[in-house]
Amino acid sequence: MPIALPPRSIVDTHTHTHFSDGVGTFEQNAEAARAAGARVIVSTDHLTLPRIMDPEGEVQVTTDELAAHRAAWEAARDAHPDLEYLYGFECDWYEGCEDNIVRWSAGAQVRLGSVHWLGPQDGGAWIDDTSDRHIWEELGADEVWRRYCETWCAACSCPLFDIMAHPDLAMRFANDGFAPTIDLAPLWDEMVACARDTGKRVELSTAGWRKGVGDYYPAEGLLERFFQAGVPISVGSDGHVPGDICDGIAAAYDHAARIGYRTVEVPRADGSWEAMPIA
Ligand SMILES: [Zn+2]
Ligand SMILES: [Zn+2]
């Protein structure tokens, strides 16, 4: 086991580079992380996707880029021995994704599981993309939420994922005219039961604040339920530009501690997971 991290060390388990839909290089992200005082960060570019989801390869690390992606991460990791820089991917869940994920994310130390995309039977759309707003207009926020929750529970059952990222991403446009009108509590309870029963970690993401959601992902009521069910959390910024790497992590520790959490889970370079005290 590695030496335990000091309590409340800055750790960011969700970061992107220009290889997927981010802006910074691995090197720039590592420098930003060190400037923020981070001890551990995880690179989690969007994994390779089927053509139907991203025909132009705008979001993902394409198969052609995977080797260069890995090499660029290794160079940045080796240049920063004072930072544990882990290699991971943010993996979209879709029907039949498992074999693709195993193949394309070979060598990953961390896999985030995400639901951004609802399948063809649900309109085949990215729920967090402003250019796919039509799904919100056609289905309405309540129905998007129901389908999101069903898809999320399927994703949560995938044993390949270490952490379920931004669990209530369907809040993305709640302050832009697409707030659910139904009581979300029954859907939240389904999600919590899925996470508990599959032994998953969930992410406390600071990105909601930068996206105008006015809360973390997950919202406070959902985070409280995860806590009451004993579901562990990790904390990530989902930074897509170097300036957002580690954004709001210390405040997220305070928030989680207020809810009742005493530790957050941190992946370490040797493959272990550490429960780091935050309170
Ligand atoms: Zn995401
Ligand atoms: Zn992300």
C-alpha cells in the first residue's frame, strides 16, 4: 500500500484533455493540478465511441489516437513525480458497450461510468448537449428524467465502472426551462438502491456550479440519500480547461462533510483505493 494521503488532500478524479472534448494537454493539466496543490488527479477523457453516437469523433479519443493519448499521459506523469497522475477514461454506457469498453480502455486505472446519451429508442440524443435540446422539447423534462434514471441504473450494473460520474446529469438544463415537475424522490431512490446493491461509488462533481445548475451533481437531496445508504463518494471537477482542474474540490469536501461523509475514496497509482478523511 502507498503512504496514506494527508486528510483533505486535493484530489480530482475527473479531468479532460484536448484528446477528447477538453482543451488542455496532459502537461498543462498536470501543471494546473500542482498549482492547485493536488496530490492525485485522474485523466478521464471520453473513451472511443460507436459511430452512431459521435460520427465526427468530436467528443472521444478515437481508436487512431489511443496510442498517442497513452504516450502523452506517460510523459506528463513522468515529468511530475510529485503528482500521482492516473490514467483513466470516462466511459459512456450504451446497450452492448461492455466488449468495446474492455478493448478500448485497456490499461486504464480508473473507469468512470456515465450516462450522457439516451439510446435510439429514446431519440438517440446527448442530454447535456445544447445542440441536442430537441430531445428535451419532444419528450419533456419529466420523461427525459424517467428514461435517464432507467439507463443510469443499467449503467450502474456494469461491473467495469469504478465510479458513476455526475449521477443526476439530467439536471443540466433545469434552470434553462427544462426542470422536472414530477417528484424526483422515487427515481432518486431507484438510483440509490442500484448504487448500493452494486457496490458502486458515485461522484460528487463540482461541474454543476460552472454549468448553471446551482448545485453539485448530485443535488443535495440525492447526495443525502446516497450517504444514508452507505454509498461512498469520490470528488471530481470534470474540468475541460486547465483553469477548471481541481475547481471547488475543497468546498466539495466541506459540503460532503455537512451531509455526513467522513471520507472520500481516492484511487492510488498502485491500483488500491484509499478512504481519505475529509472531516
Ligand atoms: Zn460526463
Ligand atoms: Zn467528463
